[in-house]
Amino acid sequence: MPIDSHSGNPLPPTVTGPEAMLQAIKEAGLIPFFANPIPGFSIEEKTPPGDWFTGESLGPWDWKIYCVQSGDIAYGKFLWGGKAAFATVDVYRELMNWRRSQPRYAPTADQQRVLDLIERQGSIGVRDVRELLGIKKGAADSLLSRLQMQTRVITGDIERVYRGAELRYEGWQRSSFCSPESLFEEEEFPFPGFVPRSLRSAHTPEESLEYLMDTIHRAAPSATRAQMEKMLR
């Protein structure tokens, strides 16, 4: 639970709807979706327990669609070794600059085939990866997760899946994936208010890492340097 740094008392949950969730992400700059070793540093912990995956409400699980479709937020499995997280475009730019400079985040041959497919099609789903490489769903999910850690692939959109004769929506969703550049830099048909952005950082990779550390520290003052490095590396 988030703690007031001055009084030491617990802070009330702030993520009470999709707009509040988007605001919380923007204020943090970079934040994991689920609880993790850094206390209070997650959307889950900022959400009232009654709104977190209850029978009455899908809470942030559904609200994240609003955040992704806002056009201002990067969402994907890019923290803590492949855990779901959100970032503003300005912060994600620095994560890209750091991660892509690291040799261990270079794509393998199969991963490059997926990236080439994305370049040809614009966006893909898990089924496209399975058909391209002839692999099972679990392997395709894992490959896409690794590409998200490399910051070469990001969640482009999320669709609600309605099932049954009554077309009920019970939290099933379908995600599409694209490159960060195509999502945030290129807009063939700009929507009202869209401002073209660059994902090219003005910093060195090492400076980007320190920028990311500072971003986490501001949002989670209790985080140790070891925790922040584990989250980002």
C-alpha cells in the first residue's frame, strides 16, 4: 500500500476508474501493473480492493484498454524480466534507448522473422506468430514477451472478446502487437490532438538508465538501487 512520505500513514487508493488510472500512470511515468518487491509501486496497490478483479468489476484489467487507446501510454511486458507495465512515451523512449544498446537484447533469428512480419503487416497477433514459426501458443506468447523486453514490440491495441449466445464480456481480451515507432511516431490519419513524437533519445544509454532510475525513485522513494536495477535490466 502506498505510504505518505511525510506522515508515514497509508495513502488512499487513487485508481478508481479509467481516467484516474491514466492519470496515475502519467504521474508515475513508469509503473508495473501488479504488486512487486517495491511496496506501493503498482497499479494493483493503488486500486481499492473492491475494484480489483471482483465478480462485480473487472477494474484495471478492463480500464487498461482506455489507457492503451489514449495514444499516450506504452503498455507491455517490459519490466521485472517480462512483467506487465505502463510508461509514458517520454519515459518509454529512454527505456528503448537503454535496452536496445544491450547486446543481450538483440533479436534472435526467429524473433527477427516476427519483426519482419510486423514491418510488412503493421501489427500482428499471437496466432500470426504461431503460423509463421509453426509453434504452440505458449511459445508464441513467450517470444512476444521477449520482444517486448527488447522494446522492439509493444501492445498496439486491446479488443474485448464477447462470448456465448448473449455475447457476454467477462474479461477475455485479444491484443495486437506492433513496433513502438509505428504506434507513437507514424500516424497516417492523425486523430484530433495528435502530436507527432520522436522516440530518438538525446541521451547516451547510460544517461537513459539514470533517467529511468530517477523516474522510479520519484514514484517509489523506498525503492533500493538494487531493486530498480533488477526492474530495468
